[in-house]
Amino acid sequence: MAASSHSSFWEEATSNKHEVALAVLVGMLVILAISWYKRSNSSTGKGTPPLPPGPKGLPIVGYLPFLSPNLHHEFAKMANQYGPIFKLYLGSELHIVVNSADLAKVVTGEQDESFANRDPHIAGLTASYGASDVAWQNNNSNRRNLRKVLVHEVLSNKNLEASHAYRRSEVRKTIKNVHDMIGTAVDINEVSFSTVLNILTHIVWGKGLVEGTKYPDLAADIRKAVLGIVEIAEGLNLSDFFPMLARFDFQGVEHKMKTQIKKFDHIFETTIEERTNSKSKISDETVKQEGRKDFLQILLELLDQNTATSINMTQLKALVVVSVIL
């Protein structure tokens, strides 16, 4: 009798837990549905211009179920139906799509200050060390300083011209390799990605260090880390469309990206240690042989300087990551 009573007690308790969980789930769905209904019928507040037209989608998920893998085709169809600027909800997030060259010029040029702030996805936020780069950081003094560093210190005509010969050599090598593969299947995406990555690795880290004997696997490690970051960033993360789920990281995107960034941190520590131990030698030889300093050397010289263009270590790493990946 006691055993039977005990079993009955646990069955009843389990049943109650299931009922409570179901009630909570139903309640959340009702709240989300009401929120979607209010959003659909009153998208703007008092004194706020109306939003552009666009498909309504479904409660909670928005237009997500209707998107095809070829987004450019999908957006072209919507532009034909709704015009060159339209809205759509993906999950709980509102997106405004600009689908004409004239409007894109207004957004990115004439009204850049108004549209410059970023809304990074979780993978991008993690890969940029908390939006510490120029790609994802909000438009503020830090971002303006980083842009100045990139334009005047790194992407100067002198530095770009100095890397011209190497870039031309890599492109010619790629063309020759593809020509030698006539008659066989060629993954153009892989070929082009490898070529660009080789060039960027040379520009950022410098040919001498990447091909050095002390760290013979450096180039391979950089490639693996970059490929891992790109693969994670390209994936679909539901937390980007439902921010309330971000804390749970159901798909492990944030965890995976942090793992890849740790690999990049190891590369930074390795290369920065090498530069610190033989700083003047590397700098002099690089300038003498190639007519320029590589990206990393320039940033190291700006590190923690008490000047208008000084940067910190987090910004340095974020700039290197975004330069290689983007």
C-alpha cells in the first residue's frame, strides 16, 4: 500500500508539473500573439513617420518561414511588389530593406550619420570582441578613430602600392593553378577564398613572420581559425531573430565562436610575442624588403600611445579579425 501510494504521489506531481509547463507555454504564446497583433496594427508611435509597406508574415515567426535560400531573388520579388524600400519582420525583429542604388546612396552617404549605428548578430558581436571594430561598433568617437587608423595608417596609398606586386603574384599563381586543372571540377568559391586569404594574411601579418621557421604552422593555424569563424557566422542563429532566447544559446553559436576566437587569441599572443622580442629587426627588415610595414606592426606601434590615434589591445585584435574576414 505504501509503495502504491508513493508511486501515485509522484505520478500526480509529475502530471502537475507538465500542466504548469503547458500553461506557461500557452501563456507565452498568447502574449507573443497579442504583441504581434498590436505591432501589426500600430507600427508607429505618435509623431513617428509610417513604416514602408511589406509582407506581414505570421505571428511570432514573422516572414521567416517564407524566405527562400536565394535572398537576393526574394528581395527582388518584394521590391517589384512593394517598391524600392520595404519592411519585413524576421522573428520579432523588424528589418527595413533598401533595394535601389539611389536609396542606398542616401543611406550610406548623405544620411550616414543617421544610419551608421550597428545591430550586430551574436556571431559578429563575439568575433569582434564585443563590437570593438569598425564593422559593428556604433557611430561614436572610438569608431571614428578606428576608421581614421584604417584609412590613414593602414590603407594608405603607400601601403597598398607596396603590396601590389605580391597581390599580382598571388592572382597569377591562382590563374595558373586553375588552368592546370582544365578538365576537372573546380570549386571557384574555394579557390577565390584561398587566394584572398593568402593575400590578406601576408598584408596583415607580413610575409617574413608567416613563412618563418619559428612558427611553421602559423599560416595554417590562421586559415583554420578564419574558416571556422566564417562557417559559424554564415549559419542561421534563431537567437538573432528572437533576442529573448539569446541568453540560452540553444544552437551553441556564441560558445563555438568564442572557441574560435580563443584560437585567434593564441595566434595574436604568438605573433605579438615575436614582434616584441625582435621589434626593431622585424620593422626594419619589413620596410627595407617590401617598402612598407605590415598591418600588425602598424597597429602595435599605435598600441597604448597617448595620441589621437592610439588604440588598445582589444581594438587591435578586433581590427585584425575584421580585416581578414571581411
